Amino acid sequence: MRTLFLLPLLPVPFLLGCPSSQPDNTGSYEAGPLPDGAIKHPCTLPGAVQFTANGPVVVPGGDPNLPALDYLHLPVGFCAHPYGVVGNARQMRFAPGGELFVSSPTTPTTGGNGTAGASAIVVLPDDDEDGLADKEEVFLDNLPSTQGMLFNAGNFYYQDATRIMQLPYKPGDRRPSGAATPVVDITVYSNALHWPKTLDVSDDGHIYVGNGGGQEDPCVEPHPFLGGIIEIDGTPGGKQVAQGFRNPINIRCARGHNQCFAVELALDYSESMGGREKLVPIRQGDDWGFPCCATRNLPYSGVTNQKGAAPSCGGVTAESNAFIIGDTPFGIEFEPGRWKGTLEGDAFVVIHGVFGSWQGARVVAIPMDPATGLPRPSSDVDGSEHGMIDFATGWDDGSQTHGRPAALAFSPDGRLFVANDNTGVIFWIAAM
């Protein structure tokens, strides 16, 4: 387990929100033009909760009607601030112009809460740069089954049920500026619950999409392609890349090493059988074992293949990053280099927690290997939580009054936005 570097107590003028004579914090830009949507001193904004060595300090002047963040726990040297509310916020992306896009589905899926959504992709701009969304604008509606979004090469890609759609996008668009066209229809396998299809693009331009399997999928050898990762390559249905997934609920690519990753929700209730949730790299030909194997050389207990024999798990790819079954990792993002120090460049994973109790709901940080661009080995399967640290906690207090974190996105200026699908609350975290 890592120990976070604890920043010293900040001087009183800074805590009271007077930045005029203070140096730039690690989340700000010291020189040059600010990127669109950037805020230079976010932790000094009214209503920001600053986490100091003497405890939380709230910058005065905030709106008392905004969602409270008093349950939250962050490391010393960070702050949190409310941003907006979107029902059933499941995925977030920042547009080239700096606006936050949020997918808000209504079709039930993993974790529930679908009825609180808007069946839409909405935009939450902050044009006055006060750290709060100015309003909620509908970008695309009539989308009950939507989660995946991507801005790439002058286009906006989004999920509409089994289809990935594309429309032209230019910075500043708050409504589509052109007609949408289908890119790929992923029908190789469909599961009514694990329908989300998140997507991202690698450094070399390959777009990957996740396709869900199902809890009741039978063990067949050799494995057919059910739950897996598909590349959009212009062919009907896309190119099959990796398989052996139950529910690859999130895909994100890290910049600089041409590495992309999937977060996998494995077989429910399989902890006693060696099951584990996984964070895995996306590579051609990998097989992650589901529905036959918990991991390499470990079949699920009592599972047999179509011939009634125990499955062979020697060819299953071994994971390096694992989570307890029921942690329910929902998403991953990569710190873009603004948080100087221990957490710079880390992978941040949002943990949705155990369904029904929300136990374990939190955000964890995993360091990346600068040589390979892969997360360093980590796991909480044995209870030790080695290789990862709890970065943001507080949802799991037994009260179930604060909702559950569901999605992450880093803004252009390095703030980490966290969305809550249960309450709809979106807030951001910044380094002081």
C-alpha cells in the first residue's frame, strides 16, 4: 500500500479564498493561454471544500442549496466542489471546447437506477467559469440505451443501443451541426442487462468498443465471442479483438504508450470460487476466461464445458489488477500530469460498491509504470489493497444517503469530475 504525500497546512489567506498573492496550485496553469473551460485557482472558489492538515475548510460564499459534500474524504492538499446534477449520470466526456457531456440512459442495466435518467446525452457548460454548470442542455435525446461517447477527429461518436453512431462536431457545438450516421452495429451477441458499449481511441487511432456477455453464459470450449472488445475498422460488426468478458463496462485509453484498457465485472457471487473483477489491457487475441475460468489455471467451481469436463484454463490471460467481486469497478481515467507528486499520472478507478449495501463505494488510485504505460500490479482480493490507495471515500458509511460514484472524467485543466448515478450529483476534485 502506498502512503500519500501530505501537503502542509495552507496559509489562512488561501483558505479564505484570496488567491491574489498566492502561488499557482498544482491544478492550475502558470503560463500560457488557458485551455477552454479551465479555471486557474479552482480550490479558492466559493463553496469549495479544502482538505487541510487541520481538517476540512469550506471557502465562504457558496450557495447553501447546492449538494453537500460533507460526507466526502480526500487526501490533504485537495479540494472538492459541486458542479451539477444529471439523473442517472453514467458516462462523462469533455468536448474539445471544454464542455462536459454526460450520458443519461433509462434502460435498466448493472447497478439499477435507470428510471432516473433522461434518455439523452446532455451538455453541462460552465461559460462563466465559476466552477458550476450554468445549465443542462440536451445535445441528443430519444436515447434510452446510451452510455458510450467519444470525441475524435472532428466527430462525436455515441451509443444508441447496439449501434455506434457518428456525427460531425466542431468546438462549441451545443446541438448537432450535422446528421448522424451509423458506424457499426454490434450484434455478434447482445445481453439485455449488459448492453452498455463504452468506447475510446488509442494513440494510433484505433477505436475500441466493449460488448457485454451475460451471467448465465454457458462454458463452451473453444470460447465463442460473446462478451469482448471490438475494434471499429469499417467491417460489418467490427473486428473482434479480445474475449472472455462478462461485462466490460468501461474502456479508456492512456496517452503516451498506445495503451487501452477495459474494466471487467466478472461472475457475480464468485468470490469463493476465485472470481475477481479486473482492470485489463486491450490486446489482440487475449482471452480473459469468462464464463469458464476465474483467471489463468483456475476454473470456476462446478463449471463444466459442453462435454461435461472441467474447462482448461491454461490459455487464459492472467490479470495484474484485480478487485473483490462486488467492488463493481465502473470506470477508469488517467491523471493527465497536472497533479504533481505522488498521484501524477495515476490510473483512477471508480468503485460502485456492492449492490444493495454500497459497501466499498469509493475512488482508488493505481500508479502507472512510466516505462510500459501499464498500471502497476494491484489487488484488494486478499484484503490487503496492495498497489492501490483509497483516494476518495465517504459514500460507504452505512446510511446510503450519498448515492454511489459511477463515472470519472478529467477536465482540460486537471480537475477530476465524479458522477453519481444514484443521486445524479456531479462534483469535481482539484489539487490545491
